[in-house]
Amino acid sequence: MRFSTLSALVAVASAAFSFAAPAPISPASNALEARCLCQDIHSIIVDVTLTITPLVEELTYITSENCTVEILTPIIGEIKVALQGAIEEVSAITEVTVITLLTTVEGVVLTITEVAELVCGLLYLIFAALAAILRVVTSANAAAVTALLCEVVELVATLLQLICNLVGGLLAVLIPLVAEVVLSVIVELDLTAKFAFLGIAWSTVSASATTIYSTSVATITATA
């Protein structure tokens, strides 16, 4: 049985929030929670992750032949809407107590490490897909496609900073868990200034991880 590229993307993201609620969470129920302005960080992150996952699946079908702004814009547009919604959600809960913030709708109080794992799952899902696009885009389309991807990454930077500001101590736990592909895409898109709050020595980060990631996924897909 062959596994799609999405399997490689979702495996890590799924593991990141596998500790979550015992009851299954459907995309529909999470969308409803989002519209009602969630009061906990778990619901917000899981909701945006579930919303983005099928969009990421669409991106895995992008090849050098169809990696154009015309093809990518509708998909990227939906990803941006999901991220903007999450940003609004996080911005709306700045006044709640820490316990309320970290308590899931099932009454489970998350640890800082669990929140970091949730965030890393979302980051990996997004940035691994962007890395795959960067790998196949042709030189003729590179400038326009890169600009489109930058719009997504800038929203991620805003969301990530809001979450880190909201959850005390998160940044210190988060940094060691962030996948190399996340940092390498940030470097490749020349957006390190947007992530200055991470306090990372960007000169030590290589953009080669985008190629390493894509090669490893291709190998998994071909041999599965």
C-alpha cells in the first residue's frame, strides 16, 4: 500500500496532539468552537491544525508544472483565513486566567510541554508543505510563489508570538522542539526578522533542510 506525501506530514502533526481529549474531535465541532471564540489554547490550536490539514494535502499534489501563483492562491488563501481566525481567537483570550487558558473543554489541564507539542505539530504541518513547494517551484515562478508563501509565514509569526506571549515559559520549552525544516524555510524566505522574538542564532540555520525533507518524503512514498 502506498502512502501519500500527506501521511508523512500528518504523522508528526498527529503525534503532537495525540494526548488531547479522549473523545474524538471533528472538524465541524472545532469550526463551531472557533466561531464561538474558544477560551482555551488547546481548542484554538487543534482547530486550526484540523482546518489546515486538508489544504496541506492539496499542496502535496503541486509539481514543478503546476507550481504557479494561479494554482496556489486559492489554497494559500484558505490557509491564511484559518491562521487569521486563530490569531483573532488568541487575541480574544488575553484576559482569561492561566488555568482557563490551559484547560481543555474536557477539563484536562495542559502542561507547557503539551502546549509546545501542539504548536510544533502545527508548525511542522505548515512548514513541511511550504518546503515541498520551494523544492519544486521553477525559477520563472519563484519570485511570485515566494511572495505568496511569505504571506503565510508572516501570519504564522504573528500567531506564534501571540501564543508565546500568552503562555508563560512556553518559548524556552518550544525552541528545542521546533523541527529544522521550520527554521530553514524561515531562512530561505528571508523572514528571520519576523521571528526575532524566538532569540535564535539564524546564522547557524541552514536552508538545506527543505531539500532534505522533500527527499526523505519522496523516499518514504516510493518505498511504502
